[in-house]
Amino acid sequence: MCGFVGVISPAVPIRDDLLSAMRDRLVHRGPDNGSNWIRNGGRVSLAHRRLSIIDVSHSADQPMATPDGALRIAFNGEIYNYLELRSELIGLGHVFQTRSDTEVLLAAIRQWGEAALLRLNGMFAFAVWDERSRRMFVARDRFGEKPLFVGQGRFNTVLFASEMKAILVHPLIRCVVSERALDRFGSGTWYEDDELTFFDGVERFPPATAAWFLEDGTEERRWRYWTPDYTSVNEDLTPRDAVERFSELMQRSVSLRLRADVPIGSSLSGGLDSSVIVGYLSRARGTAGFSQNTFSAVFPDDPTMSEGKEVDAVVAHTGVNSFQVAPDPSRLAQESALLHWHQEEPFLSASIYLQWCVARLARQHDTTVLLDGQGADELLAGYQFYFRQRQLDLLDQGRLALAMRESSKFNRRLRIASEQYEGSQRRFNASVAYSAEELRKMGRPSSSVFHQPYSVGTAPARPGCRLRRTISEALLYNSLPMLLRYADRNSMAFSREGRLPFLDYDMVDFCISLPDDFYVRNGWQKWVLRVAAGNTIPRSIRWRADKVGYAAPLDHWLRGKLRDWAHERVMDGALKVVPGYDSQRVTTLWEEHQAGSCNHSWELWRWISLSEWFSIYRAGWWRAGTASRPSTQE
């Protein structure tokens, strides 16, 4: 896991000190080494910050070149199947000088060119300068696990970087707020689902996409190299075969993500997804011979929101070494500016701070790599509000009796789970689905299929396909991309690498082909995952009905330790220029929340986060350079 910068500057050659300043804006992503490469009198350059994970020797530092110097790469990420690719490439005559996946990636591009992308099982963003064709080849992994931004500056200057803050150092790039992004964020339609960022002239390079840039700064060609097909469903698959295949792919994915020369652990929220990863890791522990650490955020003083007892159950079952932290709202206020600095754009939930605290905890206990569970909900219809789409699909298909049975089971389980908690609505919505009576009255739904205007890779927006449409949008556009941004920036703020077994491309392709009845069965969402988990995790976790996610008790924090700090921010005068901000309405939301009559914490946080971002912008942190960047606190 690393950070890199690439520059094509046809008119104004880049200086080494400027390239180093851009590179070192990413020092948190790669504290182990920093190197530059400048070519063609400063008109083409690459720079790299390295976090050493595989082959920690300096022989694997970047930018790295092929033996003949024809190709040179700056790469961020991991190629998990590098050993298999290495063996194949040796058979084709390639000779390797390091044990790194970077050298394998470079050789794969030399051997197969653009076609190498479809062979890569991993997370990556890279820039490769091809001296023969005098072009830059850039690409990003299928789901956007690793970030990549492109800045367009004056005089045809083009910059590539792992984070925007590196691009904004360059004086030929404008550091100006995007009014379109502000409009979207203020109006509640900000999903990070396209190239738009909060800075004019800086583009979010899309996932599953590659491009060639010429040495004069023009973009020669761009294409999407992978697109899922949600219409290709394996209707012949039996439940037993589905569970067995899922289990095989999960074990393989976890095993591939154990390839590292540094300590590996995992995040453990107490929910199903992270618990399953811990369970599968515990299977591998005996043969791989590693010490398994888990890192969790809990709230001992708030049992309604805490998943401490679930975490403890998994720890007791798997025998892992558990480390836990109780995030402190006072410290959130102290660190909020730094958190926003690393996230680079405003964000919609204070729960991101929990990830931040967990990544810091992992660093304190010298665990460099963390496996985590992002992606399972989008792949397997795990969010509870998705269940309504399943209900409507069954009605569309004329399966009223099945809809009634599944709904009764789903609703009963949530009702029973809600009785365990005081104020359970803070934890989850027990009434998220239609009741059996509502379904009976509804008959065949007359409503159109709700969908966003996405066209590439999504399931068709037609009756009977509502659930598939929803999860395909979530995987590619309006859910997972944001979650991946949060996870990457939080882990890298503390120089930790996050690995996501559910996003193994073989796993994803298999899950996309599953019939809906294996996503939801007997009223259980993520059914195939629950069954495949077997006895790797406690039964109470495997078949838990409620879903919390990584949720902070922000509602209580805003009435307590964060009250004065938050009020100052929601009333920030800078917000008055943002479309959608109404100070009178915000005042009403604030007063209702403080009175305890409503929980408006999510809507209030949106303005708190934007205020914090504006504060950083006004302070000039983006342009000022590494000397003004605050250090990450222990």
C-alpha cells in the first residue's frame, strides 16, 4: 500500500523539489521510502511513497523499471495472485530480481499489455510510462479500492496522484471549490458516483477503467475494461452447490490476502461480515502460523449502540487476540480537522471516526495489514432496507404466498431483536419492511421501479428485478465507492493497509450470478453467507437478525460533549452560500434534536462536516504544503 504521483508537463518542466513536495504530501501512505524519477528534461516524471508489505527490501522500491528501461511504474495496492502470475511469466522467459508484486505487475504489462488488467486479482492504481510509445498508461482496479485522481492544469499539464492533496501542491493546478459538488452535497445528492470532486479541475478517475495519455498532455484513449452482467443468472445452481462454491471462494480469497511480509490482523465490528472474515482467518491460522489480532470500536456506556457483546462472542469462539477502543466524542472534536484533511471531501456520517480509531489502534499494536468486510452488503443484499425490494419483486412475480411467509419471518425476527434494547430505533428500524397485511392489500405493485439514472453495469430497471437493480447500483455507484474512500483514507492516515476479501473478483462474479433466492431465503438476507460460515463463528452472530453497521452514537454525542462544538459548525456563516442550506430550518432541526423529540443527527452531521471542510479550505491547507499539514496523533 503506497501513494504515487505522475506528471506530464509538456510546456513547463517540473523541478525535483516540486515533485518531492507533491510526493511527500502522501508520506502517511508510504513512510518507508520516497523516490523520484524525472525524464525528458522534466516533462515526464513519477514519484512514489512506499509502505513496505511484500518484499520489504529497498530493491522493491519504486518507481521501478523493466531491465531495459522501456517501462517504468508507480503503483499503489497489492496484486494478490502475483505468485501465480510470476510462475507463468517465468515460463515465458521473464527473469525477476525481487520478490515483489510490483515487479510482477510490470512484467505482466510488458508481456500482455492492456490485457494484463483482466489477469490481476487485487486492488490497484498505477501509472506506467512507456518509453517506446512515449505514453502514460494509467488504470484503477475493478471496484476502486485504491484511489486515483487526475488533475488538468495550465499549459496541458496533467497530474496523476493517489490523493488530491498531492495534485493541489502544483502551482499550475487551480485550488478552487467545485460549485457543482457543493450543489450536490447541499441538496443531498452527493454519492461520489462519477468523476466530480470538490475541486475544479481534479477528476476522480473511475474504477475498472484504464487510459493512455500522450506526452503532450492529451488523453489518447479511455475505456472500461470490466463490466458486471446482472442479467446472467445461474438458475441451475442448487442451494448446496451455491454454499459450497461460496465457501471455496471465500477461503481462497482470505488465503490470497494473507500474502504479506508484515503482521496481519482484521477489523471486527461484531457484525456478520467482519465476523465471518475473522472466522475464516482462524481456519487458516493453524496452517499459516500467524498471531491473529482483531481491532474493534465499542461503547460500554451505550449498550443500545455498542456491539461489544457480539465482539466478545466472536473472540471467545475463535481464540483471537482482541484489542478494543471506545471512541471519545471530545477527541473527535479535537481531531475533526485532521480527519477531514485525510478524507479530503466532506462525509455523511460521523461513524467514519470509528474506523479512524480502529486504524490507530492497529498501528499502536504493530499490525500493518487489516482484513475487513466492506462489499458484502452490496453483493448479497445485506442492508435491511433492501428487503422491501425483495418483497416487491415477489409480488411482481406473482409469488404472494412466498412474500407473505418471508415477510412474517423477517418482521418477527426484527421485532424480537428490538425487545433486547432500550430505544432500539437508535440501533435499527424494526419496521423497515412491509407487513404481511400491507402485502395482501397491495397485490401486484403498481409503483414503477425506483432507480437512479445509471446505465453501465446495472441490472435492468424493470418489475421483478428491483432488488438486483438496487444492489447493482450500490456496488458500482451510490454506496460502495463512498465506503471504499472512507476505508482507504482512514487506514492510510495511520499507514495501515486494508484488504477486502468480499471484493475478490472471482467472488464478485459468482455472487452476481446467484439467483435472488440465495440472497434472501426464509426471510434471511445474505443467506448464502450465513450458511457458508458454518461453525467458524458463533450461531448467535451467524443468525442475528439486527444490523447496526459501524454506527456512532452521534445522537447522544450532539446532546452531550459535542453540543457546543457542533452548534458552532451547523451555524457557520460560510454555509449560507451552499444550495440547500437554510439556517432557519437547521435551527429547527437543532432545537428538536436537543429536546430529544427527534433524531436529526444524520442531517446535522452533513452540515458539520461541510463546515469543517470549508475551515480547512479557508486555512489554505490544500495548497500550503507539507509543512502546514498537522501530524497524525497517537
